[in-house]
Amino acid sequence: MKSSWRTASCTVVSCALVAVCAQLPAAEPGTAPLAIQQVENDAQSAVVRAKVSSEHRAGGTEFRFESVAAPANNDAATKAEFALVDGERDRNGGSLAVLHDGRIPTDEDQPSANFFFQAGTDGGRLRLDLGSVIAVKQVNSYSWHTNTRAPQVYKLYAADGTASGFNAAPRKGTDPESCGWKLVASVDTRPMQGDWGGQHGATVSDPDSDVLGRFRYLLFDISRTESRDAFGNTFFSEIDVIDADGPAPVAATSGEGERIVKSFETEDGKYRFTIDATAAPDLMEWADAKLRPVVLQWYPKIVDMLPSDGFVAATHVTLRFQNDMGGTPAYASAGRISLNSDWFRRELNREARGCVVHELVHVVQDYGRAPRRNPRATPMPGWLVEGIADYIRWFLYEPESKGAEITPRSIERARYDASYRVSANFLDWVVNHHDPEIVRKLNAAAREGKYAEGLWKDWTGKPLQDLGDLWKKHHEARLAETMSRP
């Protein structure tokens, strides 16, 4: 689903190296890009007019847009030299090579297939050396993530390298226009409204000509998309430079070959699911026979368990097996759940299905929406986020397994905020002894960014620490009684 259009224009005065950029307001979703605003200057002689068209799709996997060409694997950037002029690459991501390898990510949270700057920093600068001056027709950039790392914010400069005093590597703090570069465009794909996650594409071109300009070098001055946390640096998936005299673009691929997927939906058609076993074909039979019924039954149940005013849960959830997850069994991000193929092979008859139920809870929780809707949002403690997910798993989905029991071996270390199954046990005790609606209330507060520790006393009459102490004493007494029995 396309959530917004955003169009910008930039007119660069060649003879005087003057650039005037105008950021235009977003049009309604699904409408054509807004008209280009042009600024005339009496001093100009040969003017390069750059139009920026961008598009954002919340769904999809192949970067298919209406106004932005699909990524190519034979464009001029494929053989270009990419260099990091300023900033620090995040070592959790891919190298600069992923930006021009002609391959696109297969998942919305695939760090190794994207380039991004170090967490907590404000972007940086990248330079492309095309090897010689070419007639650049378009510059296209693509990004994909679940949240604030999806949009693109950067200024694009270009040069042929012949200007007097040309500096091929201007660092932050140096105005590129002062050392032989021309400002071509300002790109900002952040939607005016709605979620930012999904695929973003941007194209810079001349609306009146097949040639944007004759350049050898391109400089991307990249900014983070937000500064509320450390994770505002964009996941850049691919950068393409289309040569007006080059071959027709050939679409990039994921490099995975034939995809092995199955899709299904609930009887009422309200929720749709996709299982992607491309990376683990041997797991599809189990997933279709054993996992599919669990997902169909429990996702709608979880949605009903965790309501809040105005909230609509994801209607399409993708479960994808992956081979590059290390020791992490699974994780959820927006409407996608990544499953560790090796771990699931070992746990098919033990914890595999319960693990997926846990991750389905995270999809429904969607607490990341709070900061985007409430500037003063307070974060939900991690122990509660995981505790709620494990409460639904261990006490509602598979209570017979007793996987969250407090035992003689664990009682000494038991703390209400120990997270996962221990915190799940605490929540179950509060549900049964103080407030049967506590999980629903906590979830609603977290989703709205209004969680506060004082809510526990408001709802149960007791502070959180007191509840934690009473819970532990309850289990100490229960275990003591059990041990005293003959």
C-alpha cells in the first residue's frame, strides 16, 4: 500500500553556482506528483532543473513503484567506486558494496543487505566516482526498513571534477559548493502522515530533458531521519545512476532464486498470512501442517486480547525462515516475523509453535507506534513487553506445558521484572489475585505511550514493588507446603 507522495524540486544556476531548493507539500496518496516550482535567476545561463519524485510503499518486497523505476543491476553505479567521505559505517550492516551490487534485500529488517551509518550518529557523506564524465539521466535511491530507518533524507551534489580548487572529498563542515560541487537536489521521503516503515524510492531527474547533467562525481550528504533515539540512520538498499547513453536497465534481483511461499487467510478474510520458506524448503511441510493452524487460530485471538482505542492490528503478517540469525530463535518487526531455520529444526516438536505465538503477540503489541503519535511518550519497560508475550504464550496458549512455573531451583532468583516467563508468571498472579484486566490495561497504556509505574497502584491498590514482594512470598509459601508433604 502506498502511503504518500512527496516531491521536491531544485533549480541549480550553473554559471553562478547558485542553488535554490524548494520542498513542496505532500500530495494525497495515489495522486500524481506535485508540479515543479522553478526559481529564475537573472545571472543564469545554462540551468539544470532537478525534479525529485519519491514514493513510499508500506508493503511489497521488490521495490515496485509507480513513479520510481525499479532497481537495476547494470546501471553506471554498478562499476562505480563508492567511498565513505565522512561518518562511520555501522558494523552490523553491509559494506558500501551492497549499494551497487545489483541485489535487493529480501526482508525489511536485513542489516547485512543494507548500508547504514553508525547508531547514534547523524549520517555522513558518500561519494561515487563514475570513472569518467557521463551523461547522467537519473539518480535513484532505495531503502527498506520497518520504522524510522526506512525514509531517506539527503542532499545530492554533483561535479565533473574540472573546477578550480575542486575537493573530491569534502567532509562535514565544508560546503561542497565552495569547492567545485553543485547542489542538484534535496531529497526527503518522510511521509507527512502515517507510519514511515516500508520501502522508499526516490529518483532525481530533469523534467525537461533526458539528461540531468554531465558528471563524474556524485556526493550524498546524508542525514538521519530522527533524533529521538539512536536508530534514525536509513537502511540504504541500493543506489542507481542511469547513463543516458548506457544500456536499458535490467531489474535487480534478490539473488535467492525461486521463492517458496504459501499464503492463507482467516475464514472472514480479515487477516492474511504468508509463510516464506525459501531459505529452508525442508520446513515448509511442517509449517503448512502444524504452524498454519496455530497462526490462523491465535492471531485473531491475540488481537482481541490486546485492544486499545483506535488501534487496528496488522492485517497481513509474513513469517520468514532465515539462515543468518545466529542464536536468536525468532524476532518480530512490524508485520514480519523472522524465524531461525536451524533453531526451528531442533524445536519442531517442542517450543517452535509456542515461540511463534510469542512473536505474534509482538506484532499485535506494536508499541513502536507510541513515539510517532505522542511526542511525550514514555517507553514500556522491556520486561513487561516480553512478559506480556510470554504470559499469553505460557498461560493461555500452552498452560499444560507449565513452562513458566516457579520452581525450587528458580525461586531464589525470581524477580517480577526478570522478563520473559518469570515476568509472565508474575502477571498471571496479578491477574488471578488483583486485577483480571491488568494485561489489557498495560497494553493499552504502552501503545499510547502512557505507561507509568504508578498505574499499578491505581489499578490494584498496591505499588509495583509491593506486588512483586507478595508474588514471591506466595510462591515461597506454595513451595514450602509442597516440600512438607509426605
